[in-house]
Amino acid sequence: MLDNYKYQAKRSVVAAQEAARGFGHDHIGTEHLLLGLVREPSPAQAAFADLGVTDEAVTAQIEDSLGTGKATDDAVPFDLEAKAALDQASEEAAALGRQTVGAEHLVFAIFQERESGAVMLLEKLGVDPEAVRPAVMQQLKATEKEEDGAAKKTAGKEIGSILVEQGSVDQTQLEEALEGARDKLLGRALIDLGLIEERDLVRALATQIGMDFVDLDQFPVEPWAVQLIPPAAAWRHHVIAIGERGGKLLLAMSNPADNHAIDDIRVMTNRQVEPVVAMASDIERALRTNMGTREQAEADQEMPVTSGTWYGESTIGPSEPWKGPEDSVIGAPVDLGTVLAVTDTSVFVAISDVVAHPSGFGMTVTLRRRGAPRADKWFEAVSWQHRWSGSGIPELSPRALRVGVEFPDGARVDNLSFRDMPTRRPKTPSMISLGAEGTGWRVDVQYWIWPLPPHGEANFFCEWPSEGVPLTRVPFDSAVLHEAAERAHVLWDEG
């Protein structure tokens, strides 16, 4: 039913399922779907906010009209109205020339039926259901305009031009550096000539991608903001909260493409987050000053910090790209997030935070489970002791999760196929874990896949027998990885 749904739309449906279980209801209706859409970030959510439709208001109306019972972990079926809306959403997408269903299409489908539970709920809130579609379309246009404007603002803007505009170098110095750069990157050539510092280059790169640069040596860090993030999490993600702007928490980070870190901090602080770029060395110094050492943070938390940040402490060079992303490259995010499995037992498996590099790509496998056991039990599903039989041959234990990528040329990598870090260049593609983290109800595991798949149709796949997940494949066009890799920022030439 949800095979062609986008990630945001699927998350909205999952939120509706969780809401119905939380209310103790015996069905999922369009009211619950409306609540799911209001709770999950999307242009549709923004449209409802403009109309004054809030989570609290919808929740109160559902409780008033349907009552509440004892929360349950059991599967709750969709009623006929909700099923019809889920099916109709595909037709709404097709009518707008889309092959996949977004949250907006689900909204349009829900409000097709004039006497549905969602329509009557809005009317009780004093909101005209006829106003929903125009509001959503307006948000979609605003989002597209904002994205187009940001792209046009920085499109074709060369680092050299930005450095000149910032006053870091003059045109004569730039031309001299270009003439003498030879096989060096311009930024590195300017640094080697003593014309700029690495700080100037990072500031220019931030400008190129349309983000603010913050000099933490000069910025007055707000103590209240720092304290919002536990030291272990701040060290793990290598970020520090420094203040507030426009109601959003300012988050200084050296890798603004790390959507996993941004999402984790948003959930952790219950605040909207605005990332800003800072020097990695400045962030480390600020963390030590405000939070103590990484070792102290690890000692103070129950679960040890793992080095899960892709751009942190590794020393990967261009000669060993199978070990992880190069420190000298900031990868480009790819819109390849997809749900692999949602089961009746509330198990959720998804791919998120895909980041492309010239040499490969990183991704996060996101696991969620309603009423999950302790985090260490979930880590057990991907831990070493369940990956190998006594003979050293990988086997799928009934408790183990297998997740991976099938290449267009037939090659296949998964989380169970890696044993020891190879010291020599592998003859076949590889997939290695870069770290994991979690709580009792969620686990996120970061992986590095080397190399980029050849052009063609590839597949994400997973199977998890103990959780009732059969072998499941979700296709994608590997061309999007290659296109994103071309947008990756090379900070300097490793030689």
C-alpha cells in the first residue's frame, strides 16, 4: 500500500498508527492520518500551522469525539475511509505528474471525502476544509521558490570570487595563486602561499553553500544553550549549541551535511535547529571549555560514546577510500531516504542521511520499535557475535538484521559481509560500520559503502526474520549518487 510513498509521507502514516495505539483505539481513521500529518515536518504540516491546526487541537478533538482507552502495542487496522485515502493519494500524485506520494498528496486524498472524520474535525476547529488545498499548494510553491533562490544565489560562485569579495585576497593575489597552483586546489594553493588561513577557506565554503560561518573565538556562546545538549551527545556529533536566532537553536558544526546529527539534536532538545558552520578545531576547543573532555563525557554516560561521526577523528586518505570518507572532503547530501520495513509489531527500518563522496557514500540505517527492549538487545542484532559461524562463513542468525545495497552490475554488499578492516584495496565492493548509537526504542547505525555503484538501477534491501521482516528491496537510480558526488566539496588535495 505504501510502496510508492516518500519518506515524509510514510513517517506521517507511522505517526498516525502510533497515535491510534496511544489512544487505545481499535482502528486508524482519517482523523489519525490528519494528526500524523500535523506531527511530521513537511510542507503539509506548515500549511496546517498557517491555518491554526495544531497537534494539541487535533489531539483534543480526537479524544473528545472518539474517547481514549488503554494504550496497546497490538496492530491497529485502517478503517475503510483511511484505506481509501491511502489509495487515493497515489492518484492525487499521478494527477500532478508525480510518481511518488508526498505528504501533500495524502492531504489532498483525505479531504476528497466531504464527510470524512478529518473534514468534520477541521470544521469543529472552525477551519474551512476548502482552505486546506490552497494552503498546502502555497507552502509547496514557497518551499520550491526558497530552494531555487538559494541555489541561484550560490550557483556558479567560485571560491576565488568569494574570497575576493570577503577581502581575504585581492584580484592580483588570486591570479598569481591560480597561475602557480598547477595541480593544487586553489584553496590549498592560497594557504601554502600564506595569503589566507584555513579559517578564511572554511568561511568561503560556508558562503558557497549558503550558510553562516561563526568564529567561536569571537562569538559569545550562551551557557543556557550549551547545557541543552548532553556532553556525550555533543562530543559524539562534534557540535555545540551556541545561542538562539528567530526561535531556533543555533548549532555550530563543522559538517553541515550531517542531517543525522541535526535530527538527533532536534529530538533531544525539542527545538528547531539552525546549523551554522564553524572550524572543527574551534568546536573542539569550545567543547573542552564548556563541557570538559571527551573522556569525561564518556565516563559520565551509561553507554560509551562511539565514533559515529563521518568527518571526525579518522585519518582516511585517498589511497584507502574503502575505510571511510576522506577527511578532506565534505560530502553532498542525497535525497534517497526510504522506508524498508514497517511491521505489525511496530518495527521500523529505514535508510536515511545518505551522503555522497567521489569515492563512495555513507548512509544511516534507522531502527525503531515500539516498546523495544534495552538498547543493548537491539545492538545485538548487528553485533559481531551474530555475524559469523564457527567456520568463519557469514550466516544470517534469526536474531540478526541484514541490510545492504545491490549494485546495478550484480555486486552486493551488506552489514554481515564485513569481518576485518582490509589493509589492501578489496577486489569487491565493501560496506563497513562507522559507529552506532541508540536508546531503548531506537538504534541508528552509520555505514560507509565503497565504491559508488555504477550507473543503473540499484536496490536497498533488508531482512530481519526475528522481527517478521522478509527480504525486501527498494530500487533507486544510482545516477543521483554520482550527481551528488560531483557537488561534494574538496577542502584540500591530500596528494
